Amino acid sequence: MTLRPHRIAIAPSGFKESLSAARVAEAIATGVRRVIPDADLDLIPLVDGGEGTAEALALAGGGRLVPVTATGPVGDPVASHFALLGGGTTPGPLTAVVEMAAVAGLALVPPDRRHPGATTTYGVGELIRAALDAGARRILVGCGDSGTSDGGAGALQALGARLTDRHGRELRPGGGALHELEHIDPSGLDPRLADAELLVACNPYNVLCGKRGVARVFGPQKGATPAEVELLSAGLERLAAVLTRDLAPAFGATALDLRTAPGTGASGGLGAGLASVGARLLPRYDVLLDGLDLDARLARADFVITAEGALDHQTIRGKIPAEVARRAQAAGVPVLVLAGTIGPGAQDVRAVGVDAYSAILPAPMTLVEAIGRSGEFLADASERAMRIMALGTRLAPVAPLAA
């Protein structure tokens, strides 16, 4: 049983702590070809600013990865990197891509140390300085998959700002200390920031404070207890106030509401911290999909398959499957989502253009096994989906129900 040759666009995100977007796309293609060997497949691995962003943009833009040892989220040195794009004969300034997940991501926080009150973005600031040292004057910071909730305080400290309590003591790392913040001294900030273009690719749905503030939405996922969530929320409120008073005026950033502006809550509030030193917060897909010609490629397809690790109520708030479905729906192209797990709210994706979705796990199993075999499960799930479609093409149309 086979389907006629189809043009199928495969446009997934990566599976966190498991497979890159490119490997997810390849696994799906493997399953499709078991049923449609001569399918015309267009593999479009997508990134959202999280894991794999620097590497993906380096490959797409003819750039290179620059290895850097920097401070990880729990304070230990980690092997990290940023990407350099352009330079040489390419017009415009040398551009660097700093992927915050590569130095402060949740995957770098050991399970027994997942305490967002203590984790830091200090390494993000170190990567930005390393990019400036390399000659970059346009720096794109990809936000996503963070293991922090410090409002970018650590990054600002690495860039030279002093964050002190009422006794003049430097704040300890992590969002748990932010409620003690009294003053920020910007005099030691790297002067090159004033001449650099700092762009932050972020999810505009994420805001720093309020009922949908980043600590309340994502703190529990990062290991915070209910009491810690409230402490983190209070700390981020305090940080926003002090950033607005002490830091933003020096960079002409006073027009932005650091509490509630779109993207200020990106990566545990890193968006707000960087915005206070003049960074522009941009909807991530406007930045990250530039040059992929995604809309045209989806419109040429007969069918689109996208994927992510978890399909739930968060998906419609700016995740890759929702973005792909929205664009495919505009072209009238049907969309299937494959997911590692399906959680509450998954059904909401139909509102943004998803026609069907399915989990890839064949049976209950441990998380370790699921992660280790995710490529195999993706290929098998893709094959099953294609065989069901093949069966559907052989069925007679169903008569409408009688009135």
C-alpha cells in the first residue's frame, strides 16, 4: 500500500536534551520514505532561539562556531560557543549569534541542582564579551531553553555592571537574591556596548512580571517550589524597578516597560536585562526564519509535518509547530504534528491550523529510554502516520449524516 509521490515539507523543532532539529527532520524523513520511497521531501529544520540555534544559523549563513569556556548556570565552567556570521566580502558588520542555552540552558543544570533561585546567566555576558573581542558589532542573542530566572542580572554583572544590596555588597548569583537589590552601578559596563547593535530573538508572549510573569509560568518547570516562585516574582519586580531607575536611562531605554513589554520575560527575564542596556527585543521568528523562504516552501508542499518534544497549552504561545501551522494554514496546506508527549491544552493547536497530531511513544517508558530512542520513535511514528494516510486514500467518501 503506497501513496502517490507527494511534496512533503518537514519543518520540526528540536527535541530538548535529545535531538537537534536537523536530526528530527531526518528521522521523520526516514519514516516517510518507508511508505513513499519517491516522495519529494523538503527538510526545513527550525530553531526558536534555544538549543542548536547558533549552529543552525552558522550552517545556514556560511559562518563558523567559535568555542568558548564560560561560566555555566550553576557556576561551574562549561564548554560553550557562539557563531560568527558575515565578515570578509559579506556586506555589513560582523555578526555574532549568542545562544543562551549553550551556556545557561536547562540541559546544563544537573537534575539535583535545578534551583532557579541560584542559577545564573553570567556566562551569557561572557559570550557577549567574547563576541565583541572577536570583532562583532552586531550580536543576536537567541533566547530559549533556559535554566535560569535571574532577569539577566548575571549577564549584566559579566558585562561590568555592579548590582549591590543596601549595604553595598555585590549580589550573589541567581534570581533568589534579586529582592535584596538596591542599586546598579553602570560605570564599569563594557564601553563597546554603546557602539554595538544588540538584538534579542525572543518569544513575545513571555513577559517579566505580573500574573503571566516568567517566574510564575516557567519557574516550576525549572525546579522552583510555590514559595520560591513568589520569591522569584518579587525579585524580578524589584529588578525591573532598579533597572528602569539606574541603568535604562544611560542607554536611552526608558520608553520600554521592563515589567510587561513583549519579550521581557524571555529566558528567565534575560530579555529585560539586555533591553535595559539598549538591546532590541524582536519576535524570534521574524529574526530566525529570515532567509529560509519558509512561507514559499510550505506553500509548495501538499502536506506539512512538524514536531516538538511536548505538545500542550504552551504550544500555541509561540512554539514552532504553531508558527508552522499558522503559515501553512494561510497557504491552505494541511499540517500534522508529531510530539514526544501530549499534555493538557494540546487540542488548542487546531485553532492555529493543525489538522492532526500524534504522540510518538509506543508504550510507557522511562524518560531516559524515551530520550535515547527518540529518533527511532519519530521514524516509526512517521511511518504509521503515512500508512494511515495511505489507507484513507483507499476508502470511499463517507456519506454526510442525515439532517
